[in-house]
Amino acid sequence: MAFERAGAPLVSVERTVAAPRRGHILLRVSACGICRTDLHVIDGELADPKPHVIPGHEIIGRVVAIGAGVDGFKVGDRVGVPWLGSACGRCEFCRGGRENLCDSPRFTGYTLDGGYAQFATADAAYAFAIPSQYSDAEAAPLMCAGLIGYRSWKLVRNARRLGIYGFGAAAHIVAQLAVFHGQEVYAFTRAGDTAAQKLARDLGARWAGASEEMPPKPLDGAIIFAPVGPLVPLALAALAKGGTLVLGGIHMTPIPAMPYELLWGERVIRSVANLTRQDAKEFLEIAPRIPIRPHVTTFDLTDANAAIGRLRAGELTGAAVLVPPA
Ligand SMILES: [Zn+2]
Ligand SMILES: [Zn+2]
């Protein structure tokens, strides 16, 4: 299914956009990253999306109006809006500092309208100031590829040899984090994806090859960003005893049956779900210090379908970002 709104007429008059609700801000979108999760939303692979939802959860924009009760932002500020649109603040997960697991969360571009648009609203309490070093297009992928990548990476930050499966937007950011922290990065891509393998090496990866290949040495940790279940036994086979395998995607094709020997030896598999605002605070502080440099390809918002098609076909290296007309 194509993203049906991409060809719709664009709003050109700010007054046609309603004033933001209490606690919310209205943004003029200046860039919105395209995430693999957007494809899952568009393809109907995630349960109960907002009907006719506007995708996009890597939003960078400028505040053009402020609802009652908003602290911390003023008109003209540049802000970023991530996947976690809001959490309830009351459930046991929220109260325990795990708002990423909230029982009644709202997600940007999935259960809330997102940033494939000229304007977007956001709950101000879940939006962030963006480090000034980044252009709007560079900053967009930090909002999900960066944040979910960072949360995934924290679980394997002590791995000396770190494998990354699926070398797209999140992986190319995590590789920079890992190299900065002295880890050896081993990048796994689709067979023959020499562009992604070259990007990995350029970013400091020790080794880059196809997912079906074994790395030259066993890995202490690995992250799978590709939504491909058969990568799980492949990655486990590449892990040393005691290694951790992190599944960083929201959706994955079925994981095939596999011999217990692949897991034996205290290997661990775990998923990463969403993000907390604390993750965002930490990551937006560390990213400009490294500095993490997102490699972005920009597309006009009206070319969203073509951009999505190229992402789906694996034709993009780094991160893709939609830019609305000025
Ligand atoms: Zn909650
Ligand atoms: Zn995402």
C-alpha cells in the first residue's frame, strides 16, 4: 500500500491549523525522518493505529503556537518530537521509571498524527530542544534511529566486539556511539550491499560483511535492527558465551525454531521497546560531544512515496528525511 496522503494538497495557510490544546505545542515541521517503523504502520503490521494516521515520528520543527500550561518552550524555538508521544504517568511502569513500557502510551505517527506534514502538534512534555550543531535534516534521525539505537546500545555497551545486523539509519548512529566508546564494530548487511558496508567501514567498523557470514572473531554483543526473524539464529551463532543479543525493532518476521545450543552458554536475547525521556536527555547530551554525524538523504515531502519505496527496496544508505516546502 502506498502512503495515501503524500499526494494530497498541502496546507499553505497557517491560520487553517487549529490552536494547540492545553500542554501542547504546534510546530511548523522543517524535517521529518523516515523510519522502518513507518513502513510497518503503512503496511498495517502494527495493531490499532489511529485511522488515517499521518506517519512520521522523527520530527524537527519550530514552535508557532503554544497551548495553555506549557513550560519550557516559546514561539520560535526549535524542537524535536520522538516516537513516545505521551505516557500516562500513573501505571506501575511509569511510576517505576519505565515509561517506555507504559500501559496506555501514545506514539507519534502511529496512535497520534505525526510529521509527514507541514504542521504537527505535540505534547510539550515529550518534546526536546535540539543541539544547535545539527541542521534540521541531520537532527531528524536522532529522534528515533538515534534514541532507540541509544537505548539498544546501552544494553551492550560493555561488549568489546559488537555486531550490528541491518546497517540502516539506527545502525549508522550506533556504530558512531560504539566506536567512540572503544568498541570493535562488526557490521552485517544484506548480501551485496556494498554501499552500507562501505559506510560502516568509513564510520570505523572493524569488519563489514553479509549477515550470513561469520565474523572473524566471536561477538560479545549484537543488535538486530532489521525486521528479519531468521537473523536471530544467525546472530546467536556469532555470539560468544555470555553474549547479549538485543532486538531493536518494533516488528519482526517469525523467528525460526533453532537448536538450544545456540542459546546455551548464558547467551541472552532481549527486545528494546520505545524510549524514555531520560534516554532522550542522555542521548541529546552525548550526541554532539562525540559528535555523531547522521548521514542523511533528503526528499521533498511530496516525494514521500518514492522515498518510502527506496527505503523498502534497501536502496538508501544512512537515514532518509522528508522536508516540507518552505
Ligand atoms: Zn503509564
Ligand atoms: Zn522509528
